[in-house]
Amino acid sequence: MADLRTRYMKIDLKNPVILASSPITASLDQLKRAEDAGYAAVVLKSIFEEFINSQSAKALGAKDANLNHADAYGFLEQAAKEYQIDKYLTLVEKAKKALGIPVIASINCSDQEGWLEYAKRFEAVGADGLELNYYIVASNARIKGSEIDKSYLNLVKHARLNTSLPLSIKIGSFFSSPSNMIRAFSDIGVDGQVLFNSFLQPDIDIERLSLAAGKPLESKGDYGTSLRWVALMSAEIQGDLCAATGIRDGETVVKMLLAGASAVQVCTAAMKSLDVVKSMTAFIAEWMDRKGFKSIYDFKGKLAQEHIENPELWERAQYVKALNS
Ligand SMILES: Cc1cc2nc3c(=O)[nH]c(=O)nc-3n(C[C@H](O)[C@H](O)[C@H](O)COP(=O)(O)O)c2cc1C
């Protein structure tokens, strides 16, 4: 019988399917259901630094007379932040007590310093790993791409120094050289990289003539960009790659493993039906049996760029198209 076990960011997993950070990983109830459905691990909904800062400012109320005193403001602001962070730490702690599968905490940070000190507190409550969800919308035309790259690298360096937990970075694909950045994160010593996050894009409501929220569950979820970069980078770096975006079925999970991913993260498909993991793992097992693979390691990375006869095929999609026509 096929052995679906794998290892991602130094964490042993019973199969390669992880429930991605999302609204369905924000409550203990949902997390227990995820474990029952068969996910190998869960990444908790990110704790958002910007949200916490805005909530604590709101909780204080700018007109409060006591707040004219700078020290009092600082103290109360910190207390309001602590309250939000405690809520998150309690979720991590309860999840660890209630679940048998690994629980990965996730921080979305907008600031370089200070915030990541909290990584230590995730460690204290027993998180199995920490995923950094960091992105910058490069809308300021005066800031060079190289400065943005530097800010990513500084953040990851700082995080690496501040936690001994298995650490991963979840990135988008919008770098002028994704390969250079992925290699640089690896050199810093991250244990895993999630390729790629896909970001909610604002939309326009043409009746109200206003901005509208994008519709995440309606996205087509193209996995092609993630597949290509996993294949290009998996044999080039230390640490593991986790494929994300557009993974809707077992066939796509198998493709990501063949490209060299150690695991995958699933969000939209799981939000539509949490049980999608069952059909994914059943498909992987059936496919492995059919192909004569006993373990994930028998085929992981078999079609990564480094391991195929014509490595340029991963770079020249037109060529692949020509070959198949
Ligand atoms: C409604 C929604 C909320 C999300 N919240 C988070 C989050 O808090 N942190 C995070 O790292 N990713 C978050 N994501 C991104 C997902 O984890 C995932 O990376 C992305 O949706 C691509 O995967 P998919 O194609 O399987 O949906 C969210 C996605 C959606 C749709």
C-alpha cells in the first residue's frame, strides 16, 4: 500500500496535503474538522500586524482625555495589542492540545522590527512551526525593486534570528528574479518556502461606482506559475518547497510532488468542501499504486528541472506547446 508520508520544514506529515491559512483555520471547531477530514497539518489564519495596530488604536479612541499623556497612550496601546495577541496565542495553545496533527502559526507583518519578537511566544505555546506571510504592493514608484527585495530579506533574517521554530516564508511570484529571492531565503536558513500566495485583488462595482472586494472562491486558480517555479527551484535550494495556489485535485498534488514540492497547501478548494483532502489523498495513493511507487520519495522531484533530459522545457513553454501539437 502506498506510503503518503512526507516531511516539510522539518515536520513529519502523514500525507502531503496541508490546510492553508484562511478563514477556515481561524477557529478550534474548524481545525478539529480539518483533522478529521484528513489534512496532514494546518496553518492558522494569519495574525495581521496592521489589523492589530488598527484595532488597538480603535479600542483606545483618540479623544480619550487620559491619552494626552504620551506614556499612558503607549501603555494602553500595548495593552490593547496584548489582548489581540493573547487571543491568537490561546488559539494556538488550544489547537495544540486538541489536535494530533502539526499546527503552524502564521504572521502577516508590515513592519521589520519588534513584531517578530512574538515568534518566541508562539514557541512557548507549542506551535510546530511559523509561516511568515509578508507582501508589499510595490505601488510607490520611488522605491526600487532592489529596496523591496532587501526589505523581504531583512524581515526573514530577523525572523530566523528570533525563533528556533521551523520557519517558512510564503511569497507571491512578483519579484524581478524569483529564483534569486528563493535562493536568498534558502541561504538565510528558512526551513520551507510556500510558492506562491495569491492575493485578493480589489474589484470595481460598476453599478455603485465604487470599489468592491474581489471574489476569492470564483478564481480560476491557475497552478501553472507555482508548478514551474517549484520545478525550477526544488533541487537548487536547502529546505523544502510547499506548492500553493490553484491546487484543486489529487492530480495537481501529484504534479507538484513530481516537480519537487514536499507538500502542498489547499485553500479555495477546502473552503468549498473541506473533504476535498479525501479525494486528493485517495487519488495520490491510487496513482502511486498504478505507477509502482511505494513512497512519495520514489518520485518526488523526478520532473524537477535538474532531473530531466531537456531542462530548458521548464523555461520555454512555447517549446512544450510545439512538442505537443
Ligand atoms: C478568504 C481568504 C483568506 C485568506 N487568508 C489568508 C491569511 O490569513 N494568511 C495567508 O497566509 N493566506 C491567506 N489566504 C491565502 C491562502 O492561504 C492561499 O495561499 C491562496 O488562497 C491560494 O491558494 P488556493 O488557490 O488554494 O486558494 C487567504 C485566502 C482566501 C481566499
